[in-house]
Amino acid sequence: MTVALSGCLYGFAGGGLPNIKTVAIIPFDNLTPEPALTKEVNDAVNEAFQRRLGLRLSGEASADAVVRGKVTRYDPDLPLAFQVGQQTTNVTQRQVQITVDVEILDQRQGKTLWQAQGLSEVGAYAPPQEANGRKIALQKLVDALVDGALSQW
């Protein structure tokens, strides 16, 4: 039965995490100088755990699982592609890189279900559209968190 469901795990609300029905998502600490990341990361993680994993949000004291983490690095302006002219070189594409540390804890069993230190993703964008690159990088981070959570079941 696992083989039949393996391609569809994202589509089953609540179907991916046995014995975990509720989750508390502690707001991620933001160790970067980019204040907007605090809300953007927390919103993306909340949405993924509710919609993609089918979990209900709960307070930390009563949740089956707790997700906590921190944004440790944000590089918004990494050159990716160049166009060389006779007198100048122009950057035609850049990328955003976001790095986080994250842990998912099963509170009832008192054990770490999944964790990642230095989990880093990038998102490419055409200057000056940094927000588009950040959105892509956040989506990749959320995908990695969901994949990490599902890898334990």
C-alpha cells in the first residue's frame, strides 16, 4: 500500500503523520537583518503543516508535536548569471539564499522526529525582484520541511 500512496502523500489531509494530529509551531527566531523574514517564514511553515500535512494548530502545552527553528542566514543578492559587454559586465540574474535550523519534536514520546541544521535553499530572480526569489527559496524550504516530516513515517 505504501507504493500506491507514495506519489500522493501531499494530497492526503492528515494522512501523512500517524499519531500526530496537532502541532504547535513556535515562531522561528530571525538571526538576520531582514525583518520581513520572521513573518514570511512563520506563515509558510504554518500553511504547510496545516494544508499539506493536515495537522491542526494547537498551543505548545497540548500539541502532539512542536516545530521550532531559526533563520540563521539570509543572502539576498548572490550573482547567478552575467552578461558581458565591451565596457561593462551586468548581472542578469541573482538568487536569494535562506538558511534555517529546524526541529520537529514528538511531545508525547519526548523525542526528536526530524531536525536539520543549516538547511539552505535558493531562489533565482531577475533584478530587482528580490521578493520573487525569496518566495521561491521559502517554498523550497517548506518542501524540505514537509519531506523531512514525512520521511519519519
